[in-house]
Amino acid sequence: MGKGVNVVELYGVGKRYDIGVTGGHRVSVVARRDGKHELYVFDKGNEEPLAVVALDEEEAKLLAAVLTGTYFHAR
């Protein structure tokens, strides 16, 4: 995948994408086969997440659009 992304197959569940971010923190996204996603935020060197956000398929798509700058608000 892209630089700084580690992909882990979660058999029977989906895939986990681990992304290293500034300051040694980590963000993990679990993309489930059923379309649901979970976003985990980890502090540097800690295996317990600081935050966990569960997203349905539409929420995940909206977040992705905002993060990539492709979100357009119809007036």
C-alpha cells in the first residue's frame, strides 16, 4: 500500500490498516467485511487506544471524503 501504511489481514473479519503519524502516535482503521469501520487512535508506545470510533459505511465514506478534500457541500 502507501508509505507508512501497514496492512494486516484479520481473517473472517476484514483488514486493519495501521498508519504512523506525527510524534510517534498511531491510527488504525479496521475495515470489516460487512461495511462497518472502526477508527482507533493510539498514543506513542501504548497498545491501549486513546479513542475508538465506530462508523457505518456511509459515515466512513463521509470521513474519507473530508480527509481527502473531496467533500462538496451542495447548497
